[in-house]
Amino acid sequence: MRLLLARHGETPWNAEGRYQGQEDIALSPIGEAQARALGERLAGVEIAKAVASPLTRARRTAELALGDRAWMLDTDVGLMEIAHGTWEGLLAAEIHDRDPDRLRAWRDTPHEVLMPEGESLQHVLDRAWPALERAAHGLGEADTLLVVAHDAVNRVLLCRVLGLPLAHLWRFRQAPTTLNLLEGPTVDRLDVVRLNDCAHHTALFGEAVHRAL
């Protein structure tokens, strides 16, 4: 099985550095262009199944990436972004003023943080991994699965595949509409082949990092 794990395209809140979480923010024009570029890259790839988070930014990214194949897209609430609770809609600077200790912990020891009125990374993994298993159910070794989700979701899934503790999820990036390619006979035996590949819209040494997660 081949798994193409993608992140959604840029939104206005991404560009502003606002924490989105489960707020349903649409793609920006740049994000839509990134998703179309992803579609051009995947145009020659035979995709057996596609699943996305139901949040608009992920679902729309998947639709644009699939193009004429968008009819095959399913959604799964298990792939929704981490619930940031009362942080949602705020800039990092605003959170620093209101909740500095938790913000510092989120950067230094993210696995220990429970978002105010929201989730922890373990909560996200506990729902996202079963969602990935549901998406992969019934696929053969030669089949390709496209999953379009979010920054935190992708990170916790990749940490599990790589055998990394959630404490290390900041050790790699997940750019807008990035592609992670994983291959293996089953979900529990996946190897990472490509990580944070965004060559369809960003130069080799281009900056592709956002100020908020």
C-alpha cells in the first residue's frame, strides 16, 4: 500500500499566524493555487481511495487535488485538526499575553500540553490512527491512498510510524499541501519514503513554515 499523506493548503489564518484548530476556515487564493499544484503533481497517479478531514480547508484541498476524481472523496472526523480550545482565532502574541506558560510548554514539551477547553496530542493520535486504519481498510499492496489532513494530525501520525515520541513532533515540518509518501503492506508496517515534499509549489530552499500550530 502507498499512502500519500497531505496537509491542506494555506488559509488566511495561516498567513496571519492565527491558531485555527477546529475553526472551519476556508483556503486563501494562495491555498487554492497550492492545492491545484498538488493536483497537477498527482494527475498521473492512480489513486484507489481518498479520505480527508471534513474541515473545509482540508476537504477543498482534496477536491482540487483530485480534480475529476473528486467523486471518490470521503471524509472522516477522526482526521480533524487538534482542538485548540480558547486559543482558536488568536495570534501567538495574544496567546503569549494570556497563557504564556502553556504556550512555552507547547513549544518545549508539547506532549504534556492539554489545550484550554481542547485536546492533547495523545487525544489527536487516539482518534487519527483509527481513522487512518479505516481509510486503508480493504486496500491491496499495490493500491494508493490519499489522505488530506492537518499539521498536528500529520505530525502525530508520522511520529507513530517513525517510532518517535510525541515530544519530538517539532523535529520536522509540514508545509501547506505537503506530500508525505509512506509505503508498506499494512498501516502498522509503513516506511516513510518522502517527508514534507512540497516541490510542487516551493523551491528547494524556499521557506514553507507557518507561525502557528
